[in-house]
Amino acid sequence: MRVADLGLRFVITCVLGAAVGFWLDREFALLGRFPILTLVGFFIGLAGAMTMLIRGIGRPEDDEETDDSPDSRRGG
């Protein structure tokens, strides 16, 4: 389930970055019809998604074996 969560977050972050860039392109149209802000938004979203993915992979998975709650240390 953790891998699916990371993948879904990756896609959503990229799409949101591109959507914000697309909206900015429609509002300001800096270079006429060329979607420069859409591309910039996508790559900013991609950078954020990669950062989130790297942090998510490095984090240990939460399960019963790595539970650090006080109850698990006492054995009851």
C-alpha cells in the first residue's frame, strides 16, 4: 500500500504543478501560444515529487516490529 501511496502522490504533484502553470499561461500569456508556464509548473511539480519520493523511500515502514510505543517495550 505504501508504494501505491507514493506513486499517487507523485502523479498528483506533477499534475497540480502543470495545472497551475496552465492556469497562469491562460491568465498572462507571456509568450503568445507557447506554454512556458505550464512547462515550468510541471518541472517544479516534478522536483517536488522527486523530493517527496526520496524522503518517502528513506523512511522506515510503520509496522508492529518497529513500534516504539511504550506498550510494545513493556511487552504488554
